[in-house]
Amino acid sequence: MVERPVTAGETHVVAIEELGSEGDGVGYVDDFAVLVDDAALGETVRVEITSVGSNFARGEVVGAEFGYD
């Protein structure tokens, strides 16, 4: 079983580095992708992890760390 650096229910601060195919923001925790709805490219946000899959996790914004550019 592969170790994942995130667990559902945890919060992490992530920088949104790219956009996914459905327009969601993509940030990384220890090189593990976290897809975040309603996050803009270049934004740094605090997210709560809602689900964890084998290749990526999903999270919801619970606070903006540095706001929107």
C-alpha cells in the first residue's frame, strides 16, 4: 500500500500551481496532488482534505492565506 501524505479531515496550506481539466485548482502536498474547487491559479489557500484517492486528493477551501491576485 502506498503512503499518502494527506488524510481526510486534515487541513493543509497549498499553492495553486495549475488548473485541472475541469477548472479546479491543483496544488501539492509533498508532491501529492490536491484538487481544490473554487481556487484560482496563483492563489495560496488553506484546504480541508475531503477525500483521498490513489493518485490525488480533493479538498475544500477553508481560508485564503494570501488572498486572490
